[in-house]
Amino acid sequence: MDIDQLKSKFTEKYGPGEVHCYFAPGRVNLIGEHTDYNGGFVFPCAISFGTCCLIRKTERRSVNFASLNIDFEAFVDVDDLDKPVGREWVNYPVGVFAQFLKRGISFNEGADILIYGNVPNGAGLSSSASLEMASAVAVNDTWNLGIGIHDLIKMAQKAEHEFAGVMCGIMDQFASGMGKSDHAIYLNCETLDYELVPVKLNGIKIVIANTNSPHKLDSGVYNQRVKECRAAVEEISRYKPIKMLAACTMEEFGAIADRFEDKVVMRRARHVISEIERTREAVSQLKNNNLERFGVLMNESHASLRDDYEVTGPELDTMVEEAYKIEGVIGSRMTGGGFGGCTVSLVKDEAVDIFIEEVGKNYSERTGLKPEFYVAEISDGAKKLF
């Protein structure tokens, strides 16, 4: 949907007048999964799919929330912007408003808000972070609040924690807020130090495959992994005091792994600690244009997520297995929280069409589901469109 169409939809809904639009992208994580809430490294990039937030300030003391994607609408008094609205999608932007209220900012005027997104919901491409960041930059600019992008990122993360109940790390919101065209973000999730790394994939494309088996991070399984990682920190701290798993190296872990009382917790820790080291090496290999090794590390990441972290499932595993059969595939892995969603693959240009055709056909035959494929374009982060 282009800008003129969005303006027209807003006018149909709320009437004529000045309106502004803010955009925040989704993201795909090239490597570094389930490391962000453990203080480790991640390597995401913003993608061209994202969420638009059209907004117009009003004189009444309430905010209208509507979406072109979902029928549910809400009309929220400015004094109630710190209260969840059932379990509806509006909790993401309402949760963002709540973070401004926590900072002592009061809203004496309301707004009309219309949301449109083209990030597939439940695909693991951060549609929620995209919505949160689009809302955050829209509110910040509309009320001229002057809050910096790093603080907006943290506020969006808090909105997800408190209003969606998902104890996510900072990666998704950071990638959506700080993305840069043709670059990936090498982010230390503990310190928020980051480096924008050029992505030069000469003759290779990033292909995202949507299993169309929606992941459900609010199902409790994601939060269970967070708890298991905390338990792993306690186990390791018996031998080396740490606050997060990122503070433990694989060499240190190897020396104590067999002493874990809970072998499930041991495997969770092994994934996180090894994934942090894989991510560090993968970035180095990309800088040295060694994409073959980068692909091997992607494959190892998926195996670890499947066997040690147990967050893949039959659909993601099937998609990756079929990807490995295609000549010209450099590497393939699940991306995002898991339990469904998407895979990301590095595919040579000449193999992209074959990849989409063959992997799609074989995946459908094995699962009964029809996948969708996107050749990813790496985009800029959250911004005002008009």
C-alpha cells in the first residue's frame, strides 16, 4: 500500500485534515538466536517489511486505535493509557504510551491512530517490535517530546514485557530502531555497544522462508527458556560468579558441564554460550568475505537451536532440511524466537528460483502447509515518512 492509499484510508476513517506517518521495519536475525536476553551478541538487520503508524493529534482527551490489518478497534481515554485492553493488538501501542506516562509525561490531548503493517504476523520477523517502534517514534515526534532513539528502543522493549507478557531481549526493537540499509547490526545486548557491519553478498541473496506455522511467543515456552537460562546462571555461579550466560566461555562451560544437576538446563546453557561464540566468529568471517564459513556457522546454529534449545519444531526443521538439498545454498537456519515462523538462508543468485520452487514444493508435500518466500532487502530503521 503506497503513501497516497494510506492517506486516503486515514481520511475515510477519521475525516480530512493534516496527518503524519511513521515507519518502523521488521528484522531478520542472520545469527545469534536466544542470546539477547542472556547478555550476548546478535547480528540482525532491518528489512523492508514493516509497520506504518498514521497519526493526527486531536483536541479530545482520548486516543482512537484502528488497524487496516485487524478489525478490532479501541477508544482509550488518555488517563487509561497505562491499562491493558484485554489481549488485543492495541496493547502494543497502548503499552508504548504507558512507557511515556511512566516518565512523567502527561497527555492532555488525544489522537487518531491508524496502523498498517506488511510484516507477516507470527512469522518471527518482529511484527510486534515493528509496531512498538512505529508507535514510539510517532508519539515522540507528534508531541515533540525529544526522547532519543536509544531510550525509545528500551521503552518499546518494556512495552512488550509489561503489556504482551513476553520477556524478550532488546534485539528486535534495536534492529527496528537502528537499522541501516545494506548493513547488519553487531550488537552486544548487555552494553548496547554496536557496530554497523556492511553486508556484501556478491552473487548471494538473503531468502526468508515463512513456514506459515505461526510461532506463539506468548505461549509460555519462550518465557520458560528465560527461566531455564536463569537457572543455568545459578548453576555456573557455583563455580564462577556470573550474572548472565554471556560471561561464561565455552572453555569454562566445558569444564563444568557434567556437574549440572539438571541436564536440560545444561543444554540450554550450552546453546547460548556456543551461539555467542558462533556469532562472534560469523561477523569476523563476513568481514573477511568468507561466506562459506558463515554458512557453516548458520547451519551449526540451527542444529544447536534444534537439539539443545529445542525451539525449532517439525516445520522449521523440514524447511531447513529441504534447503540443504539445494545446490547453491550457503547456509540455512531458523530465525526469530522459534516454535514456527521463518528460516533465513544464504542462496546463490542462480539458485534462488530453484530454491523457492523446490523447497516450497517439498515442504508442502511433507507438512501440508503452503510456505511463502521473500528475497530480503536490508533497510533503514524507524523514521518519519511524511
